[in-house]
Amino acid sequence: MKGIGFARCTQEQAVYTRSNRGDTLIVGVYVDDLIVTGSRADEIKFFKQQMMKEFEMSDLGLLSYYLGIEVDQRDDCIALRQATYAKKVLGQFGMMDCNPTQYPMETKLKLGKDSEETPVDVTEYRRIIGCLRYLTHTRPDITYAVGIVSRYMEHPTVLHRQVVKHILRYVKGTMSYGLVYKRGRGKRAKVCG
């Protein structure tokens, strides 16, 4: 990538950028998959041609699904969701038939590291937290609650598991939620929820 004018992103080692007269091309690399985006379609096309000369590769067109994230690209916006992943998580932890709730966490809930409370299976608790943390990529509405329950992965109790199940019940009722990026009129894009 560096040989064709790209610079590696300092914050994310798998992302490369190339700028040319105010236009930017961004490439994300994951094993043998590339995600390409940029400010001009002809720059993207030129990059694809460069890569096809060097490597045997297929152009799969517009991104629609990547690492559990569903991408819906339209003329006026791009929506990112993880509905299929959320269903899988609910099924995996026996919560598919649960009753949904309106909030990810009860307000004024006090959690602590109470050694007197009944402990739960640490491995199972960590698996659920890991799944919820991955879901936060497109679900900022659960980030705070997931961050709170993540604090108790060392010694989770029945109360902590109840809070995690509450988050899963919220996910059940909000599976279609995600991020929507609307096309801006000028240089700044507007982010909507």
C-alpha cells in the first residue's frame, strides 16, 4: 500500500489513506478483504485497477455486509446495523423469546463488587459481555450500560447477570436500531440517529 502512495493510519493499523489534490481515498484491510471509500468515484476505480494488476481479486460492488455489520447504502444516506448479529446473540443466550424493555438499564441502579452475593459462571458472563461490546459498534445507545456491566467480569454475581439480561431484553425490542449517516449539503456530513 505504501508503494502506491498510501499512508498507514496512526490510530488504526489496518486503515490506509491516500490524498491527491484535496481528494481522499481510504482503504480498510481485514485479512484478505478490502473496504474502499473515497471522495471521488474515479479515484476508487483507479485504485481498484491498480490492485487488480498486482493481485487476483474480485470486485464485489457496494458494501452490504461486513463482519456482522449490515450496510444499507442509498443516495441520501448510509445505515449501519447489526440486526442479524443481535438475533444470533439473543438466540445463543436463550433470550429470543424474552419480553422487550424500553431502556437499556434501570435509572439510578447501584452495582458493586459484593462478595456476599451468589456468583455466576464467569465464562458465560464474559461471553455475553463480549457479544454486547461488539454490538456497540453500531449501537451507541447501549454503550454506557455495557460499560457498566463490563466492570464486573472478574467476579460477576446474580445481580450483574440480571442487569445483562435487561440489556439483552432492550436489544430484543430495538434490533432495527443502528447508525444513519445522512449526506451533507456542504463539506460537513450530518450524523443522525
